[in-house]
Amino acid sequence: MASPGPADLARLAPDEQWAQALHDAPRHLFAPETAMAFPPMEWLDRNEDPDAWWAAVYRDTSLITQVEDGATALTHDSATRKVWAWSSSLSEPRAVLGFLELLDPYPGDRVLEIGTGTGWTAALLSARVGASNVTTIEVDEQLAKIAAANLDEAGVVPHLVVGDGARGCPEAAPFDRVHVTCGVATIPYAWVEQTRLGGVVAFPWMHGAREGFRVRLVGTGDTAVGRIHGGASYMMLRAQRAPLLPIEGERRDSTSRIDPRRISRANSGLSAALAGLLPGVSISGGATNRTDGTFRVSLRENTSDSHAIAIQPADGGMAHVSQTGPRLLWDELETAYLTWVHWGQPGSDRFGLTVDQHGQSVWLDSPDNRITEGSR
């Protein structure tokens, strides 16, 4: 049997050009000797089990390459115990190719990449548009050194910058395409400013309200506008990680008017709606507790100590709600959910984003139909 290789990933490519790029930038050149594959969770060590390592590298899975921004060594133990602290990865091929298809660069396009990581997507972009046209930015100096070595071994020399990707690269602007490999809740306006007319910004929109999305914006001058194109789950831009503030203040107890399971299991359009109706609020949970069978959903405002949790009993009945802080987040969530239901429960493909110098706004069906906190 032949060893796994680029041909095993070529079936995922959206066209022949990207299939060729997978051969020109083989993934194994950008995979570390040790990593945690996910999913499924599997520790890889090329020296101890080369067959498992090769199989994972050319499987549609992510390889976790860093924990706690490098403050903790990546080991089987640290990667397993600190899943919440995974801070860099070699993303799964299907997700990478999905974003590259959305980006749709033409040969010769000038591309800005935010988040170099191991360097693999920079190499794929170089294969498509030419390495001299690719500028890739990595905030982590150690990761940048590893990426530079990987790219050198692959014989690819894009312009590699160490710095804060949120500011883009104004000295090399304008760009035809901006490719973002980390999640953002708020799109930095610098990316819009540095995109030429008709240029594209493609990024994972991790706004906090349940799942994230793939978004493609087109630059129109001082503004960029575009739609949601399916789901995404990426590690956050370091400058936009939400702080974990302590839960303080008087607790107010009540019961939920709506079964939390109905909210948690609504279609992905609810998440897009909540990004406009409840901006800056993170929602987590949404799974049955293995120990007691309860179903829990929690909310937290990212910039204050407002917090809420709804617990649906295993045997049914009304969910218990506990809320702290100045805002009654669960009450707001119920109202937002009913607003979305009143709209006809639209799916995520009907939502989009507009970004300009004043900030960003979510819209339904048309950029003229913006959603705000006062829409409900």
C-alpha cells in the first residue's frame, strides 16, 4: 500500500488548481514531529510511530501545535489537560480549502494572510498566486521562526512579518485578497482600508453566540460588505480573546419561559441573529450533563460581570435560571429568540455583515436591513 500523501487530500480540493497547490506545498513539510490530532484526539510522535504520524498528516484533521501561547510545552499530557488553552494548530484541510475557495485568488493577486501558523496556507497561497505576492503575518515570534524554516524547506519564500495582524500590513497595501486564519469577533477596519476596490476579505467570524461562521466581504472603498457562507470554528485572534471575569453580584433566580433546548438546537440562523441582537455576549453549553442529565446553557457579557445560566431538569418541567450583574442576559436571550422566530426563523445564509469606519453591523437579506439591539 502506498504511503499517505498529497493525493489523499486532493479529493477535497475545489478545483484542479488547488489540487496542484496541495502537491506543490505538501502538508507533511509543515507538520511538527509531535502534535495532538483532533478529531479524534490522538497523540502523534513521528519517531515513535511514523505510520500513525503520516496517516494523520494526510487525514482531514487538525494538528494542535501549541498550548498556552508556548508558555507550556506541548506534550500528550498538556494537550489533553489544557484543551481550553490550545493556541495554535495546523488546521484541518477541508476547512483550509473551504476558506481558500471563498477567497478565490487570481494568479498574480497580492494577498495578505493574517496568522502564519506553521506556514502551510502561506505555501498554498504562494503556489496559487506566486510567493512574491504573499505577505503573511504572525504575532508569535517563535511560531514565525518555525514557519520560516518550514517554508524554506518547501522552497517557498513569501514575505513573512512578525507583528500584530489586527493592524494588517499598511506598508505593503493595497491587497487584492485578505486571508484570515484566526477567529475574530470584531473585524479590524485596517483590513478593509488595505483592501483594494473589489478585493475580498475572508475570515472566521467567531462572534461568541454559539457557533462561528465563514464570512466573505468585498471591499467597496471605505466599506466592505458580504454574506455568511457556512460554519467555522477557529482559535481567536490573540488581541480579541474574551477575558474570563469573575461572576459577582447579587443572584436573581427565576424560571425560563422557553425550554433552553429549543434555543440551543435552533438552526444556525439564530446565532447570526444573536450577533446583531446581543453583541458582545458569549453563549456556551448546550449539551446534556453526563452526571445528572440536566441541560445547561450559560451566557456571559464579555466586557462586564453580567452572567446567566439556565438549567433544564432531566425529568422535564421549567428550567431554573440564575442571573447576576447589571443585565438580565437570559431574559434578553429569550426576547431575541422570539424576535428571530417572528422573522420566520431565517437560516444563516440570509445574514451578512457590513464593516466601515464606524464599526460593523449585521443585516438580514439586505445591507439596508441592519439588525441592532433595538431591532427586537
